Amino acid sequence: MANRPSLILPWFKNGSASDYLLRNPATDRLRLILDVAEGLKYLHTCKPAPIVHGDLKGNNILITDDGRAALSDFGLSQVIEDLVGPTGITPSNTEAGPIRWQSPEFLMDVSETSRPQLPGDVWSFGCTAYELLTGNVPYHFRLRDSTVIHDIQSGVPPPGTEENDHHRGDNGIWDLMNDCWISSPGERIQMTEVVCKLRSISSSSTNQF
């Protein structure tokens, strides 16, 4: 439409990361996780204002023709409206993403005008990293969203307590995911540090990025 901002995206035949990993289980998963982290860091450090993705999950990560991860389906329309005024465009993340990837603070905020924030993106990144690493969605051991909400509000981590305790303390990707799942949003790790730690993990990993 005339005088309306537009976004043109390339077509990626490989589809989403979730589907791609099912077809290509030997893919370097840590490399994809780093790609996602770098994309989210770019959004979070944009000037003059950071961009909150608000709906980060495996199905919203696309795989390029050369096998790299690219972010998709984020609320650019809200960013445009914040910068240049109302456009009549409906934000893609008005109600944020699916429950299983959402942060505790967002689920506990009953305000009708609340919007996803940067620390919530970090929580969702941890959930997405877990999904790409293991092939399991967050809280895969729960069938009902109501039970998932109770777990999130009770401090149960996305892999579940038993699985998480089994892997924590690796000084690697599992500890980093737990840094993303700190309950207090103000104490949660930021994406600049996530990228830095992932690069360090890659340098000492036998599964090189």
C-alpha cells in the first residue's frame, strides 16, 4: 500500500529450524544456537531503540540455503509505530508467543497493555536453545498449558528439574541456558554476554562452530 512501510524477506527452502533438524539430525546444533544468539543480540542493541522479538521459538527460526539460522516473525510493526507514529499495522506479537517459551514475569503480568521486554527474549532464547540442542520443546513432559504455567511460576526449568540437574555444572551450554532462566529479569544474563560465552564454548568444544 502507498505510504506504508514494507518488509521483504527471502524464501528459504530449508524451512524452520525445528523441521530442518528432524531431517538433518547431524547438523551442528551449537552453530545454529550461536546464529540465533547473534541475531537476537543485533536486535537488542539496535539504535535508536532496541527491538524485542517477543515470539522466539524453533518454528520462528529459518534455515538459509547455506545452513545458517535466521530470525523471523518478530514485531517490526511495533518498532515502526514506536519510531514514526501509528501506521495502522497490527503487531505480530500483540499477545506474545506460545506459553512454553514465555518468561515468568510476562505470564504473571495481568496488565492488558504489557508488552514483551528484553529479559523475556533472553528467557525465550534459553528455551529455544534447549529446543535446538535436544529436539524437545520446553516442558515437553507436560501436556496442558495450565500445568506449564504452574511450573513456570513455581520455578521449574524448561527441561524439568531432573534433566536439568543431570546436565548442569558443565561450564558450557547447559549452564548458559540456566543463566537465561534466572527468575528475576533484572539478574538475567544479557544477549551480549550470551554471545560472548557461546563463542568461548565453541573454542573449547569438539563440535566446532
